[in-house]
Amino acid sequence: MFPKVPDYHKPNKPLVPNGLGVIYVLVSATYLFLLEYYFKPGPSNVSSALTLAVCVLFGGFMGLLDDWMDLRWRYKAFFPLIAAIPLISLATRLGLRTSIAIPFLGTINFFEYYYFIVIPLIVTITTNTVNQLGGLNGLETMCPAIILIGLMLISGAAHAILLYIPLIVWLLLASLNFLGKIFVGNTGSFAIGITLAAFSIISDVKSALLISILPYVINSSLILLTYFVYRTKAQVSFDGEKLSSDHRRSLVTLITYRHPMTERRVVIVVLLLVAISTSLALFIQWFPVAFNSA
């Protein structure tokens, strides 16, 4: 049912089914539509479930389009701006807070600029940075799962219900991806990236998201810096057993720089970094006084 692509970081480059992220998109959208049907929105006539479903569907469509046409980054980098439209509508109608708490700096209120500048930036940055950190089994699925769980713990049951089934489906796909049985493709990475951004805005846990994705931001910053300065791309070498690199142009190449490691070990190191950033976000959210005293 799914096209197969070679796993370049395995001996003999076995063919692996790709694009199974579409399962996450379809199941998540169906679940959210059911929530919309059984739990009608309040007097504002705005549904968080329906808004999240639209974002997930658009993320999946954007990923499918990229898989089919192999879009250049200059084009697909701005596609998530379209997904920000329903979030802007939801935020304005519900009157969500226009401020973001930043550790050591305090709370910054963006006023009306929050709706038309900050929300699109959060969606665009999160979606693209999540999509850029991949290529190894488990990397593009396990890392977002950690952040998703962290955001759900912070948001509380009222909002976490939006992701009960989507999280279960994503964890199943992540486990298969970690074992090298499947790839979720751009369909999955774009969909989960938009899920993180949309959920953080809907449940008002934006600060936690920005802290949690720090490893993603570091990875994308290294990639963009080397591309625009040196016009080169990050690559890792595979000797049949371990990965290594002779440059530091991404998070993966930084970890393997002149230090060969197995694929699984590299993934575990990145997972630990994401777990640390997410734990920091949880700690700051639960004990804000310790970081806002300045």
C-alpha cells in the first residue's frame, strides 16, 4: 500500500514502507471531528477540536505535496503560514492571552501583534524545525512524542483530551519507526510539527513549547547558517556499522563529529537532549517564581 524507500543507514540499504504518517493524520482528524460532534463549542461558537483537526489535515496535505513534488525549502518554509489562519481566528474569538512568559525576562505582552505575527511565527518555526530534524530511525517520531507528552502534562485534562488518541497512534508509529520498520515521511513530520504548534496555542502553553524545541532550533540554525554561508548541506557517512561526520552543520553531525556512533546511539543522544529541554519547560511552568525573579 505504501511506497518503499531505502534505509541508507542500514547494511544493504533495505527497502522500508514510507509515508505512514498519513495514518496519524486520518485517525487524528476523525477523532477530533468526533470530539467536535459530541462536545459542542461554547457560546463563542469556536471549536478547539475542529481548529486542531484543520491544522493536522493541512500539515498532512503539505507533507504529501512535498513527498510528491519534492518542494524546495524556499517554498515549503512558508506553507505553514496558511495553517496559522484558523489558529488566529480561534485566538481572536476566544480572547486568548497575547502574552508569553520568558524565563528571566518576565512576561511580554505582544497585544494585537500576537495574533498576526507571533502565532504565524510559532507555527512556521515549529513545523519547519521539526521537519528538518530527521533521517534516522526514531528521530523524527520519538522526539516530537516527548514534547507532545510534556505539553499535555502542562495543559491539563481539559485540553489534553484533544490528543489522547493522536498520541497513542503516534507512539505506535514511533515505536515501529524506531525499530526501522516504517518511515512516517514528510506527511508525518509536517503533521506532528503543526500539531505541536497548534496545541501549544490552543492550550496556551507557548512558553513550554519554545523551550522544549530548543534542540530543534539549534539544529535548524546550524543547517541554515552553513547553507547560506558555505552553500553546503549536512551529511553523515555510514561505514556499514557506525555514523560519522567531518563537519558540524547540524545537530546529528555535531554529535558524530569525528566520533563514530551507531544510528541508535545517535538517536538516543538526541532524545536525551529533547527530554532535557522538555523537562526544563515542565520545571519552569510548575515553578515560575524561580525563573522570573529577575
